[in-house]
Amino acid sequence: MNRASRAAWTRTKDIKARLAKRWKKGEFLSAEAPQPDPLGARTPQGEPPSGDDGAGSPQAKPPPDASLFPLRLKLKGPTSSEMLEHFDEVRAWVQELERAEARAPFALEWKSVDHRQLGRNRVPEAVSFDDCDSLASFLGEHEALETFRTLAARVVGRHPVLAEWVARYPFELLEHADSVDRLLEVVTWLAGHPRPGIYIRQMSLPGIDTKFVESHRRILAQWLDPVLPPEAVDTRYSGVRGFETRYGFRTRPEIVRFRLLDERLAPAAGGYTDLTVPMAEFCRQPPGGGPAGVPEPGGIPDFDSPRSHTVPITDVFVTENDINGLSLPDRERSIVLFGRGYHFASLAAARWLHNVRLWYWGDIDTHGFAILSEFRSHFPHARSLFMDRETLLAHEPHWGSEPKPVTVDLRYLTTQEHALFDDLRSNRYAERLRLEQEFVNFSYVMRSLEQL
């Protein structure tokens, strides 16, 4: 028999390694969790929220086996021929296990082996652990076991519907050991005040602030979904970014910045020409007014008439570069919005933007056209500005390189735009070509604007 064969005999370290692997999977702690109450359990509302920072909800696991103990683990020992050829090594192997049994909280199970030359001998066949306490002591995990039991009883005692979660994700519970009491306070408060319509910091719970909730949104979402009634969970929102909206908290107002290019618009905006307002205020149309009090678009009035007090907006420019927005020249009945990258969903609520001529100015690169396509998915009538082949070829000295080009097809481009986009993604002119909008010559901009 070779050395490799003898090394395959199960030793104390092998027993510990096999059990430690199962421990790390949560198998033993799950078996110690309080059992779910079949009458009190509820299915979570919709899909469980996932993480947009790379940390989604844990993958679902099968229900734990609550009847693991007594636990029996079979041993691999010597064959009959090995016992004859390496009797001293076999005896040393048996003595090692016996010494381990004397120290460790497990019991050896024996079998009798009748051998023609050696006669009848007893050989260890398995080890057994009576309960999880003995196994945890053997692995040096007894403190973790006791902590889990305490936390599990606390969580399930407060909200029995969380018994299944506790059993499925025992190590996540241990990971939040220092926060469990505060997490329970948040969940309990929301159970009594569903969809509260306040900011998180207004909960006024001891030891709980906005940062605590924000840093624990992932586990809170896993608890809130099964605890709250269905009508208290807006399943259209998910992930940590959708936490507040999903559970009925007020969210930080989304901000939009715009600049008036016609000074006659300023009186209706309190005399200001560069304004930053909540998106909701920008999008709404009060009677007789447009965004933030700026008159809404409509028919061109007679400016010479003393009875005319409003100036309708007819053109809205959107540019991704702040300096471009600040540099655009005066233009009658026009405003400029400072760009928002790919985030236009909220802006789509501004219905009045569908009644004006809408111009989008972005970089001439694949991402610029991707953003244009996204913008036009909300505003089909939008036209691009300085994003054409003529502008690109006229500024060759300013060509740069795009780090990670977009290669997917874009749905909302015109024929000419898509042709240029294809040339960019196929590297027709240069590798990963881009012309950033701030490099478009300002005199070129002025001449082109005069021709609009």
C-alpha cells in the first residue's frame, strides 16, 4: 500500500474540516433556528429588493433540516489488506481517534473486523455528535451558536413571520448582531405606521438616524417585505435606491437647473435668470404658468401690446456641459437645461416640454448618442444639436478617445444620427473616437444657432 492510500484514512483534522465546511454553509445554525409558524408566515410582496451597489438580496436557499442530530459522520479506514500490511500504522490511527474522543465531545462508533491472520479486531467506523452544542464546541463555534440562538429568539419573538428568514440566512443575522435591536425597532415602528410619508430622519427612534437606516437598507428590506401588509409595499421600486419609495418615505427632492436666455422671462421667475428648483416644481404647470412660474409655451403674443404680460417659451436647449449652458447666447423665448446624463425619467413628467422645440446637445461619441436615444425615448420630438458629421469633421484637431464605447443598437436615433453612430462604433474615422461638446468652436456655435 502506498502512502497516498494511508493518507486517505479519516483523521481528527479531516473530521473537523468536513464539519467546518458544513458549518460555514449555515447548515447547523439553520437547524437551530426557531421553526416558522405556518399560520403566521406570509409570502414577501413581489420580488425581494436587490442591491445597485453590487450587493443584492441573498439567493434563496431550501428550507433547513431541523432534524440533523444526533449527527453521524462515517470514517474512511484501512482495508483488510492494509490492516495486515501496516498493522502498526493502523493501531496508531485508532489510538489517535481514541485520544481525540477523550478530549472532544463526540463518540466513536466501532465495527468488528474478522481477519484470517489477525483474528477479530475493533475498528472505528463513524463519529457521532449528540447535539449542536457538542458539534459547535468541537469546532470552536459555541459562542457563535449561543449568539445566534439569542438573536434568533429575539427576532422571531418580535416578528414570528421572520422565522423563515432567520433559518435561511443565519450568518447574515450574526453579521448584524450589534444592530438587531435597532433594526427591530425600525421594522416594528413601520409595522405600526405603514407608508408614513415622512423623511427617515423624522422617525425619532432612540439610537436610530438616517445614516443607520441608509446603511442597513438591504437587511431592512428583507425584513419589511414579509412583515408589512401588501398595501404598504410598492413593488414597483426595489434595491437600496428605491428603499424610501418602496416603503412610503419621502425622498430627497430631485433637483433640476435651468437658465433663462430671454431676459423678458425673468420677471415671471422673480427676477432670476439661473435657477435650481425641485424637479416636481419644474415639471408642474400651474394655471397660466410654466416651470417655476415661467410662463408656459403657447401662441406668440403681441409684445407691443400693453395688455401682454407673459412671454411664452418656444425653445428649450439641453446640454450636458455646464459651461456650454452658461455660454449660450441670449435667445428669445428660450431656456437651457443643464444635462442629466442618462437620468431623464423624472423630467418626462414635464408635459409642457412636449409643446416646445426641444434641442439636445451632447458629445459626439457612442455614449453621447446613447444618451440622446434615451432622451428621445421620453421626448420623441427632440432634435439633436451639434451632433452631426459636419460638426465632427470640422473639429478634427480636437478629436479625443472614448474609454468604453457603446456597441449595442440604439432605437431612438434618426437615420443620419444612426449612420454616424455606426461609423463611431466601427472605428471608421479613428479608434474609439469622440468629440466632446466643449471643444466645439464657440463661433461655430453662434453661427449655427443663428440659422436655427
